Amino acid sequence: MSNDAEKRWSDDGNFRRAVRYGLAVLALAALVCAVAAIWTATGRCRDADALLCDTPSRIAVLFGPALVLMAGGIGAFVETIRVWRREGPWPIWQGAGWFLFLIMLFYLGIGASTVPVD
């Protein structure tokens, strides 16, 4: 096992992989958000005052990207364990997982405050 107190955690290859993974998850979440927004805009309540006029559209816009970000964070934590077992620099992947979870919480917090409650 590696000594966790030592400070040789730099690995450019793992860092680039973690950054690419995080950016790919963010791009996929943005794509899901765009698809959900387009779906709600072309829905059956086009004449309503609010874009999110029914429950399925609210759920899709709020929880679709959040689920993508959560799955991405869990995937980063799984990769953390895999790198740790190979005695590699695992904190890089743990940071990516926490970053994706933090973005998910920000998205849910901002999104929940904008969705009107009936």
C-alpha cells in the first residue's frame, strides 16, 4: 500500500483523464437540460404563461440533469476506488466526484427555487 502521508500525488495522465471525464459529464448534463427544455417548450401547454406548466416538464427539467451529474459523481468515486487499489493518485478522482456532486447540489438548489409550487 502507498503511504497516504507522502505528497507525490501528481500524475498528469490521471489528471487529464479526470478533467476530461468531468467535462464530458457536464456536457451531457447540459445536453439533457437542453433536450428537456426543448421538450417542454414544444409541449401541450404552449399557450400557458409559464414554460413549466405541468408536472412531467418540471420533473424532466429539474431532475434529468441532476441524475446525470449524480451518476457522473458516482462513476468518479468508483474510479477513485479502482485507482486506489492500483496504488495510484486517487485524490484526483475523488476531487472530480465531489466537484460533480457540488454542481448537482447547486443545480438542484437553483432549479428548485425557480419551479413554482402549486
